[in-house]
Amino acid sequence: MSEVVRFESELKTLLRTGKVIFGTRKSLKMAKNGKVKMIIIASTLRQDLKDDIKTYSKLSNIPVYEYGGSAYDLGKLCGKPFMISTIGVIDPGESKLIEQIKEGTQ
């Protein structure tokens, strides 16, 4: 449970201090160009889109984190009134989320 709480607090810090983009198409396009530093996907994202994101992320050496909740839960966590299935992190700001994902502590 503490991992979920840690992820949620780091995500809120990321949204407050960093720069992100919402949406699968935008995140996928940025991953193809190598312009994002990390991608967060919801567990309810379609499998073909997950595979595309993971493939292009692997080619560009971008870490991918699969959030255990649904797209609705991820949108609610971000404070948005709509579902968010993919978040592309352009600038992490003060968040240590990328380092935690790379270390495998999340």
C-alpha cells in the first residue's frame, strides 16, 4: 500500500512542478521522437496501444510505468473530470518519480 501512496504523492508533485502531456496519441508521438522522459499508462489501456507505447519507449530508452488503477482513477488522481489513459512526462520538475521507476522501487 505504501508504494501506491508514494506513487500518488510523487505524481501530484510532478503535476504541480513539472510538465506533462495527457493522451495516448500525443504521448506515443513524443515517444517516437524521444521527447518524453517517462510514460505512465493506466491498466485499462487497450493492449495494442500498450504494446506500441512499450515498443517505442524501449527503442528510445524511456521508462514506462503501468498504474494499477483504471483510466478514470488516473484522471481523478490528476484532478481532471475525465479519463486519462496515458501521461507523458516532459519535465519531471521536483518529482523523483523517474528515479524511483528506474531503480525499480515502485
